[in-house]
Amino acid sequence: QACGDVGLGRMPEPEELAQQVTEYFHKAQRTIAEKFGMLAGKQVTITAGPTREAIDPVRYISNHSTGKMGFALAAACYAAGANVTLIAGPVSLDTPNGVKRKNVSSAVQMLNESMQMLEQGCDIFIATAAVADYRVAQVAEHKIKKAGDELNVALVKNPDIVATIAQQEKRPFMVGFAAETRNIEEYAAGKLVAKKLDMIACNDVSRADIGFASDENAMTVFFAEHYHLDKRDLDKASKQEIAQQLVEAIHTALHHNPAVEEDF
Ligand code: C5P
């Protein structure tokens, strides 16, 4: 060394150095986001993935949701300075850096976890989960044995998680999603009102290039009437970019005070 120190070199492995540098910048970025990010200091809860409704101990009803949109949104909200909790159905995705995760299986479990998050204080609730509309009325205690040519399983309606949270007295800013194959805008606008949402993002799942398992998405966002905000078309982009644009849309609505504009 120039200072005269003599001995064996003690440089850490390059991989470890690279990791430490990355961590340093992540921490620095987070510190800035916590102060100046679009969702700085907000408590965000996101439901994601499918739900699994048991038929018996080995079988269940579910759907093809992968949870990608919800996980991308969780990462985008965290990057915007929020404290994020993901309530995830069974998916094979890594938890985004800095995000808290609660794993659930059924719709009822997802609702219970959502209500708990509400009690702990939640400013923004984003429902991306593809919740099963129905669950099995009576889950069999033992594996159902093959018998006749037909098997009838009675189903009962699952609770609507996003609508239930929106009905609570201290409700957060509510964001819903609508996946449709036709009359997209009409159905989405209907859901916005029926579920008492503040914002809804809808996409056309009949298109093979976007939605569900795809890495890309294209959406139209509608705001509740009292925001006096025009609909926003989000062009086809990666789910990460769409998530970023959705964060911007949430930020716009949260800071848009139509009453102020009407005074002028
Ligand atoms: O009615 P539909 O299932 O199309 O509504 C989609 C929106 O409602 C999504 O935001 C979804 O996460 C939410 N939803 C829910 N609980 C249900 C059904 C849907 O939170 N049981």
C-alpha cells in the first residue's frame, strides 16, 4: 500500500462486492422514495394470483392466473415509497424486494387477511387476484372415490373481496381489475359502480398477446365519476411498465381534488 502497509490482499470476492454495491444503491433509492416517491408513506395492500377452492383433501377448483400483474404492482408501489403487503394465492413467483407477503389458498382466507390489513391501517387496496367465484359447499373430509358416470359437486358463492373492503366505513382508495372478452368498457364501468371502486383497470383477455400468463399487458383505466378524470389508455407494454403507469394513475387520483377546480 502507498501508506507503507504490507501484507496479503484482502479484497472480497467480486460477486460479494457487486452485491454490496447493488444493496447500497437499493437502500439509497428506497430512502429517497420514502420521502419523495409518488406513494411515499402509503400503506398498500395487494391481492394477487388465483385462489384454490378445495373439493377434497387432494383436489381443488382454481384458474390460470399467474399473479404477475399483482407482483409487478407490488414492486412498483414499493419503488414509489409505499409499504406494501401482498396477499398471494398459490403462485410460483419470488416476493419483490422489500415487500411483505402473506400466502393464502382460498377466497375466504384471502378475505380474512385483507380485513386484517384494513384493521392495521391501509390507504390503498389493489385487487388483482383472480378470485374463484364459487367454492365447494361441503369439502369432503376424505378423497372422493370414483363411482358412477356422473359426479355432482354443489358450489356456493364466494365473498367478493374488493366489494367487501369497499363497503367498510374506513375504506382505503380502492383499485379493481376487470378481465373481459367483450364489451370491455361497458362491463368495467359497471363494475366500478357496483363494487364502489375509485379506479378500475380493464383488459381484453381474448387477446392472446396480453393478459393472464403473458408478460405484456394493455389496459384502460377508469376513475369513479366524482374524480372528474378522463379514462386513460395504457398502451401495450411489459407488466412492469403497466404497473408503473398504474401507480401514476393512482397518484393522479389521490392528488386530484375536483372540488378545488370547481371553485374556479
Ligand atoms: O367481478 P369480477 O371477478 O370480474 O371482478 C374483478 C375484480 O374484483 C378484480 O379486481 C378482482 O380481484 C376482484 N374480485 C374480488 N373478489 C371476488 C371476485 C373478484 O376481490 N370474489
